[in-house]
Amino acid sequence: MPESWVNLAESLGADLHLELTGPGSRRAVLIRALRDAVRSGRLAPGTRLPPYRSLAADLGIARNTVADAYAELVAEGWLSARQGSGTHVARGHLPDGDRGSTEPPTPARAPAHRVPASRPTHNLLQGQPNAASFPRTAWLAAARRALTAAPHDAFGPGDPRGRPELRRALADYLARTRGVRTDPERIVICSGFAHALRLLLPAVLPGPLAVEGYGLPFHRRLLATAGISTHPLELDERGADTEQLTHLDGIGAALLTPAHQFPTGVPLHPDRRAAAVNWARATGSYLLEDDYDGEFRYDRKPVGALQGLDPERVLYLGSVSKSLSPAVRLGWMVLPAGLVDAVLEAKGEREAWAGVTDQLTLAEFLTHGAYDRHIRRMRQRYRRRRDQLIDAVTTHAPHLTVTGISAGLHAVLQLPDGTAASDEHTALRAARWQGLALDGLSDYRHPATTTPPRHGLVVGYATPTDSAYSGALEALCRALPPHASA
């Protein structure tokens, strides 16, 4: 005898009232009804939804219809799901553009495949250090010493270059650890890498600009907003093909990540480093070196900075966003002598300068060795995490390739050759279903690059806490395609 609706309701979960009205398939009507219930506030954030079987019985529709509707709303950010915990209304904000709206959201609001606005269970996005590891005690001690010893003029108008204490400390540190050749008068303090780009382009270095074939979309958008066109250099296992620079007309500068190409993870080959410097010398152009995680090489000592080959042709750009925290808004530009005045003019009024107290604290942190100790500690932790990631992928999805050198805060899990873009999308969708915040490699590809696209997952292994990392890896393994054709 078939189970009655009452028996199903008693055994499978709470009631949920939905009116399935209006045009469209049963799946589309159900999705619309659930969105409306969340948007109106009738389903509060965190509310647990009935299991598929229960809601399907309540509404008189197929279980697969309910499962597909839940999956679609998880992907859009309306719901969240975690194996063993059921499906809930997502906590936090509604998907962008849906606050107070009566129209369903359109998928084009967010960058392709980016995780929705709802807070994921596991954050494996690249570019974020482990926030729990910020050295609070050592930073506080450095701040106390720095403020106690600071001269009175530190709290006056100041120098647009930045505090001399920090510039001296950086000159010593970068020379010792990265082979940078400079003096404090050629260092200008800024708020981070993006701030440096805004200061340099186009006021100091007019475009067009050569960039690597894969890189941060945010940087391309920033440059486009400034009216700077970009031309991609193709990438292979030796890094960016800098020999292409000689065939690009009108290029005044090239932006490179030579220590650890972002995001593919390969270092720039010595021959191509030399080719880039020779091009800059021959044409009077400049190289912008983004040394975004140059300290985090795990297999051996990092190769020195490109800037050391020619300080008058290479602008060295760095920050503490990966080594310490993006909340400490400090970065630096090591400039050719002839560009310092132009950068200071572009920097303008004092409101755009970095905060003095953080500058003094970082100077103290560098000078007394606390920064070195923190880097060594984090280098060990991140290497262990990368090794754990490789072990997990090797065990659960050996057909995937972890690309690049042992370095940095992320790794790329490249799908097999011949994989279609739809397979990357499917893997990202599975990741969302497991509560993972994760990016696809395709999002980083320059739209004008001509080499065949690569497909894969960009996994940031630095962000989760130590206690949460094993759970994040387990969720990732559940999301990985089980075989090469998946």
C-alpha cells in the first residue's frame, strides 16, 4: 500500500507552504516560488528546507524536480548545502541585485563561475592568507616599540615617499632576501599592488601594456578603466614568452610575475628573464615585476628578483597582503631613479598616503626579525598544506595534474588535455554543492590570448583554519571529477 502524505510528512521533515503557479515547467515554477519565499523574508536565513522526498510528496511532483531546483538555487547563492546537514536558506545577503526585487536574478551579475555571495562552508579561493595566523602578539609588541620610539615629526604632514624608517627597513630586507638593488630614496610606499598600478598607469607609464596570457581579471578591469589596453604574452612551461615583446608595436611596458606566474605557477625561465630585460633596454621600455608571493618557495631558495638584473628598467612592486594580511594596507614600489618624481606627483594629496602607524610598525617588524620568523613559520605551514592537497588529489583523482612549482598560496588542478569548458563548469558546480568557494582556471585567461584554453580548478589552500583544512580537502575530493572523461 502506498505511503500516505501524512506518513511522509511525519517521517521526513517540516512542512513548507509553496504556491506552484504561473507559466513554465514544474522545475521553473518551483524555483520561482522558493526565490519569492526567500526574497520576501518568509524563509529566513538559516532555515532548513525539507528533504527532496518530503517536499516532492507535499507538492505532488517528482523528487528529481526538487533536487534540480535545490541545486540551481545553491549555485545562484539562494541556498546552501552540505552533505549530512541538509539544505538551508543561505545566510548573509541575497544575490546581487535581488534586494527588494520581484524579478528572478540573472546569472550574468557575477563573474563567471565565481562562488555566490552566500558564505560557503569551505573557502578555497586563491589570494587569501590564513587570517588566523596573523602574528597579533608580535605585531602589537612591534607597534608599542615603534610608537614609543617615533619622533614627533612622524605625526606631522610627512613625506609622500613614506616613512624613512620603513623605506630603510625595506631596502635592507629586499636586498637580503630578494636580491633587489635599491636605496631608500627610490622606494615609494603605497597601499598595495592595485594602488601602485593606479599610480603608475597611465600617469607615469602610458599604455598599451603587455601582460601574461593568464592573470587576475581584476587587474585587467583596473587597467581598462584607466584606458590602458593590454596585449597577452603566451604561456608555456617556461613562463611568459617574453620574446614576443619584440614583435609588439607601441608597447611601453610589460607586467610580469617572474618568481611564480599567477595563476599557472611556473617561474619565468632564465632565458626569458634575460629576453625581457634586453627588450626593455633596447626599446627604452619598462618591466613591472609583481613579486606577489616571492617569499613562499618550498622546494628550494627562491630565485632573486628580476629587478636585480637592471634596476633602471624594472619597477619592483610588492606588498604584505599575502605574507601578513590584506587588512594591513601597505605595499611598495622600488623605482628607477628617473621615475620617482613622476610617481610622487601622481600620488598627490596626503589623503592617498598609507597610514603612518602601520608604516612604523612594519618597519619595526622587519628590523627586529619578527617578519622573517613569521615568513619561516608560514612557509612550513603552507608547504604542509600543499603536500596534503597533492596527496589527496593523487589518491582521489590521479588523472588531474597539479601544475607549477612548489610555491605560493594556491595550486592549479588542471583537467586532462582535450577537456571541454563544460567539464570545468561541472566541476565548479559540484564544488558549490559541497559548500566550496572555488575558482575555475578559465576565469583568469586573457580574452585575446590565442593558445588553446586550459581548464582546471584554482585551489587556494592557505585560507582555512588548521582545524577546517582536512574537511575542506574532503569536500574538494568529493567534488573532483571521478575519471578523465567527467
